[in-house]
Amino acid sequence: MLAIISASIAPVFALMSFFYLKDRFSEPISLIVKTFISGAILVFPIMFIQYAFQVENFSDNNFVQSFLLIGFFEEFFKWFIFIYVIYHHTEFDAHYDGIIYAVSISLGFATIENVLYLVTNGIEYAFSRALFPVSSHALFGVIMGYYFGKAKMTDFHKKWNVTLAFILPFLLHGTYNFILKTVSSDWLGLLVPFMIILWVVCINRMKAANQPDKLKKI
């Protein structure tokens, strides 16, 4: 069990450190821990909702599973937690802060999800889980946090940016899972380019968030 927990936490710690160290102004660790725990707790109500839909045979369709049961519910609850815990917090005072806190919520969620998966399926999946599901959760968090930061730090299109903070991660998450569920033989051939493009976009958004003069351009 210790090996599984270590294998689950290691990529999360590495990713969180990467995004945290990119911040020009360090955020309080206590608040990052709070958002991380909030994200971790989300796993259980979402699992209950997903299970309820499965019992009612509502989730037989791959599109419904990918975009509604997984993409919609997971990203909506992360989005809601961000608004409830962070959006109006005094420490959220820079554009890049949105990325830090959204990634923290997402990685909290990914940690518990990863532990449960490895306990069920075995530690041999730890590497592939780190490369794809854990990383993808972090990257969806980058997109969410970028638009939350833009909404908080600018005076134009606030409601639209808050909406984008949910819609874009939801669509990306749904697409990610739809690839996994519908492409059985060569899913890597689609998922690897998807992840590479996502990383490129997210790195671009991170750079822009650390340069306030670019806010109106992206």
C-alpha cells in the first residue's frame, strides 16, 4: 500500500512543484493545501453521482460517459470549488494565482483518483497514469485557472471568462476520455498529439499569465 501511495503522490508533487515554481510571487502553502484537500474531497460525491447514473443505465453511450459523467461533472465541481474557496479570496491577487489554485484543486482530485485506480488495478499502471490522467488533470487546471485569473484581473468580459474557465476544461476533458473510450487499437496515436498540443497551449497560457501586458492579446 505504501508503494501505491508513493507512486500516486510522486507525479502530483512533481507537477505541483513545476507550476508553483513558475509563479513570480509565491502563494501561501496553507491555501494551496486547502485547495488541494478540497479537490481531493470532490472525488467521493462525484463517484456517487457517476455510480447512480450507471445503475440507472444512463451511461451506456461513450459520448455521454465521456462528456457528461466524466468531463462535465468533474470540471463543474472543480470550477464550483474554485469560485467558492478562492475566487473572492484576498490572496488571489495576480493572474497566475488562478493557475496555481486551479491546478492545486485538480491535482488534489487526481491524487485520490490515482490512488483508487492503482489499488484496484495494480502499481504497474503508475507510469502511464502519471503521463496521462494525472498530467491531463493538471493541464485542465491550467486552462481553468488562466481564465479565472483573466476574469479577476481585468475589467472586460468577466462573466465570459468565468464561463470559459468551465467550458474549455469540460470540452478538453470530455475529448480526452472520448479518445480513450472509442479508439481501442491506436489510442496512443491520438492521445499523444492531444497531450503535446495541450502542453504547448498551457505553457503559452502560463507565460501570458506571468506577463500582464499580454492579457488583452490572448
